[in-house]
Amino acid sequence: MKEKISVSINNKIMKVFEYSSLEEIILSEEISHNQVATAVNNVFIPKSERTKLILKNGDSIIIFSPITGG
């Protein structure tokens, strides 16, 4: 059985299963993963890397809508 770890998602502490990827967390939060930008521990994570990034206890995740324009 998988253990749970604590992570912060947009400044809210949540328990998630250890070895969860960033992509799994985004999908579990029912967020449209195509329309958000993400950062873990203040480092931008491109969409192509979200399935590879395995979360660790204490990670700080920020999920936000990107702002475009010029």
C-alpha cells in the first residue's frame, strides 16, 4: 500500500500518494492540464516534463493560468 506525503498546492497543504507525478496531481484536482502553467519549488515545469516529475514530501506546487499578450 502506498504511503501519503504532504505537499502544498497553491498554498494549501494536501496529502497525496508518494511517487505521484505532477501530471497525476493536476488531473486529480480536475484541472484542465492543457490550460495551466506549473511550478514546483519555484521552478517552472514545462507540460512535457509533468509526467516525469515525481513529487516529494514538502514540495510546493503552484498551478496557475498563464498570461499571454504583448
